[in-house]
Amino acid sequence: RVAVISDTHAPRFWKSMPAAVAAQLEGVDVILHAGDLCTPDVLDELTSYAPVHAVRGNNDGPAVAAWGAPETLELELDGLKVAMIHDSGSKDGRAARLRRLFPEAGLVVFGHSHIPWDTEWNGQRLFNPGSPTDKRRQPRGTMGQLVIDAGVLVSAEIVPVT
């Protein structure tokens, strides 16, 4: 089980972990954070639940980089090649752009827009969990839950948390 989170924007919007987010983290095997956490304290909080992989967002500075968050990240989770980036660019051409950037990835996780997005294009799943704390024009704050088994993305869900 993989929890996916992005755009927490601490401490402005994430003062401490919201209870609904904490409930979604219980029992997960790994957590992916797609950037704009703004302070590494968020990552420290998340690691109390499971190992965390994170990328830097446009609001993340040297402290987040020092924690170990690169601009892009490629990793393998239970045999599935996963890529992460904060800003995937404009909606127009996004799928083809991400396929060119991460040609081997079966799943690309991104953030930045605060708009939940879950689609498949040309054999690649594109997943933005939205934001649990800064929903902007969305009806609710959200995060994601994935199930990966033996290299297959079994399920992907956008979960409302506000």
C-alpha cells in the first residue's frame, strides 16, 4: 500500500498532520510526497508512519533538498517503475511530455496544480493526489492511495480528507 500526498504547504496550511491524513497513513508501506511541503518537518512527520520518497516543489528550499528531496525521482516499488516530479507543466500535452521525460515509468506521480488527476495514457498511469490542506478551487482536500502488487498497479484512488 502506498499513500500519495502533495502540496501540503507547511506551515501556512499544514500546521500539523490533519487527523484524516493520519488515518490514511495507518498501515501503508511507503509514502510518496510530490513536493511543495515547504518545510522538512512535514517529511519528518510522515516518516513516523512509513518510509518517505519526496521531490522538491517550486516552494521548497535548501532545507527540503538537504533532507534528500531531488527535483525528479525514479524508483521501483514492488516491481513497478515509478517516477515523480512536482510540476508536470500545462495540462495540454502533459501525457506525451511525461512519457518523453520518464519513458520507462509505469506510473508518474506529480503535484503542483492541487487538482486531483488520475488517467492512463499510452500505457503510463499519471497520478496527482491533489492537496490535503490547500484545496484551492477543488470541493475537498484530497490525497491518494495506491495498491501495487508484483509490478502491477492494482488500484489507484483519490481520497477526500476534508
